[in-house]
Amino acid sequence: MSASNGEPVLAAHAGAELLAALLDGMDAALCAFDADGVVTHWNREAERVLGWQARDAVGRHGFTGWAARPADAAGTVERLLATMGAPGRTVHEFALLRKDGGRVLVRAQCARVLGADGEPAGVYCAFTEVHTQIDLERSIALSEALFDDAPWGVVLVDVDLRPAVVNTYAARALGCGPVPELGRPLGELITEGVDEVEGALHHVLSEGAPRGVTDIWVTLAGGVGRPLRRCWRSGFVRLGSPLAERPVPLGVGWLFHDVTEAKTAEQEADRLRFRASQLHRAARAGAEYEEPMEAATAYADFVLAGFADHALIDLVRPGQGEGPGEDVRLVRAASTPVSMPGPCVAVSGGGLPARYPLGHPALHAVDRAGPVRSAAPDPAEPGDWSRDRLWPPDMIYALCVPLRARGRTLGVLTLLRGQRRPGFERADAVYAESMAALMAAALHPVVPTEG
């Protein structure tokens, strides 16, 4: 009954069409031989590589007289048919002829085909041009080398901006640990600088890779104690699928190298050059003022540039602070505006005593005749820290430097920073001391020694 209604015939026909579609859709060239060496299958990729169409190939015995030179044809077929006696796959390289007469070296993977009785019935052979295969192997070798011990970080980021693959260098730099921890958002690995990184990744996915490299400062989430801030010189490439008809982004390749030490040294050199220039310009500018307090406030303006948000000048009250153990009273002589940035100006009317409590950093600087650095216990939530010290609000870092000239402490220069700036460091104190020395030299003739 089934034979009379044609169902087996239809099924066989559908199976043949499916096989033909599968063979023609392969990316590799494929041909097959029966046990006598006659070509039984020849797909479209084989047509593209060699130029011979299926009607030119199917039914021919081996490659003799068409796809190989006479000296090569017999040996080539013998090697292919020998595969029937070997289990698994074998790899061969041999030269074939294109239809236009050109010669091409191919690399073929061959395996035997078993018949219904389990005996070898033929051979199928998948082949590509050797240079194409070598290009593929080079690409694979390059990928493996990059993800083994490359001297820079390599991170493959998916379209959701999550790390998918990292090499050893990147895993160590990001602190992302073993492979199962991948897929975490970048914000869990990087606390500061993640917006800049994600912005670059978004740009690459939508617009393509930018030209050149860029330096990105990041702070890692895994830093113990003080946050670990690093500078990574980064480059980006967009990854697309080579198998899709249209370009489909698979993600972004992010390559980076840690240049923190070099960048820090470069910044330090720039900072030193700028500060040396400021000291030179301040000395020349201060010499032009007739009034010593005008010169002192000019020096304060020079030290403020790119260095601090506020400056206060307090002078020792006449006749105090000279004897051992004697209390010191400071009088406000000049300051910057409290409510907005502005120049340091002298207090009109001679100023009022600064009611600093005992232990205040300014009094401590006078007592030890050296700079004193101070900071809010919790910079993120300073509270009333600055108000309690009679400083402008929202300040979280302070540097108090004594004004000393000819063995005497004339007063204190206080420099303050808000949350936008980092805390004062030792190098900052050295720079402030240099500017305070110019200020003290200007003020020395007008600060009386007696009440």
C-alpha cells in the first residue's frame, strides 16, 4: 500500500534534496568517491575553489585528465582511497588544477564512508586552499596567544557590556578571579572610571572603533584600604560574526596596558614645572607691591591656582607667642570669600581675633613651626567638621603652614580643599612652605614684635 501511493519515492526524493542542500551550504569544499574512485558528490564550494562544476566532476574516475596533472593524479587518488582502510580522519596536502588551468595547493580531511553492511563503501574529502587554512590557523593561534600570557590585558565584552573572556593579564588587573565569575557588570569590578569605559564600549558597538588609543583612569573595586587607582592605555575593536549575511556585532575587544607609573611620573613632572613657574611669577609680582599685605594676598592667589579652594591668612597677635608655653592668639588678616571662589583680600579694619579652640591645626602649626595636614574623618560625610574649626563650609582637607621669617613665626597660612580635590600630600606641603616663605618675607617689616 505504501509503495503504491508513492510515499517511499517522495521520502527518498526529499532526502536527496536535503542532502544536496546540506552539501551546497557547507563552507568547505567537499567531494566524495565510491570504492572504485569515481566522483559521486561535488558541492558549490568545490565549484568556487576549482571552477569545475558538478556536471564536470560527478561520474569521473579520480582527478585524471581534468583536476590534476597526469603526474599527480594517480598518486592523489591512491592516497584518498587508502583512507578506506584507516579508521578516523586523515589529512593530506596535494595540488589540483583549476578549470582555468591554474594550480592550487589544497589541504584535505578525508574519512571513509561505510555502507549498509558496515564495509567501506567510499571516501569523502573536505578540502580548502592551503593559504586559507593557514590564515585560519594563524587566527586561532593568535587568539590562543592573546589569551595565554600576552603582556597586555585582553577583555572580550559582550553586547550587554559584560566581560565574557579575559586573559591572564586582564584577570589580574581587574581582580575578577576565576572564569566562573565572568559575566558580572563592569560596575562591580570598577568603581570610578566605569562610565568612561562603558561610554567607549557603546561608541565602538554603534559607530566602530576609534582611531588610536586613549588613557583611562579607573579605580578598582577590589582595592584593600586606600582605593587602587590605575591608568590603562586602552584600544578597542568591534567584533562581528563572519558567518552572518549582515554585520552582526558580537561585542567589543578591549585591549589595555597599565601605564600608571609612567603617567604618574609625567603628571608629577608637569606639576613640578607648573609650581616652579608659579613661585617664579609670584616672586616677581610680589616685588611690585608697595603694601606688604597686598603682596601677601597676591602670593595667596598664586598658591590657590589649581591647588586649593580657599586661603586664610592669620597673623600672630603682637607680643604673643614668643615665650615658651605661652598661648598664641591669631588675628584674621586676609581670606578668600566664603560663599564663592574669589581672590584673597585683606580684612578691612585690621581684623578680629580668630577664636580657634585648643588643638586647632593652625595653632598646632604655630606650635611646631612646621606644616600640619588635617582631614575630615569621613570625607564622604564631613558633617560640621569644617564649621567646628571656623573654616568655610564643605571643606574636608586642610593644610596649615606657619609664616616664618628671621626665626620668628609671624602667622599661619591655611589652605582648604573640598570634595572635588584629593587630600594634601607631603609634596603639597613643600610647595605651600615655599610660597609661605615669600609671604613671610613680605610681611616681616610690618608685623610688630611688641604690643
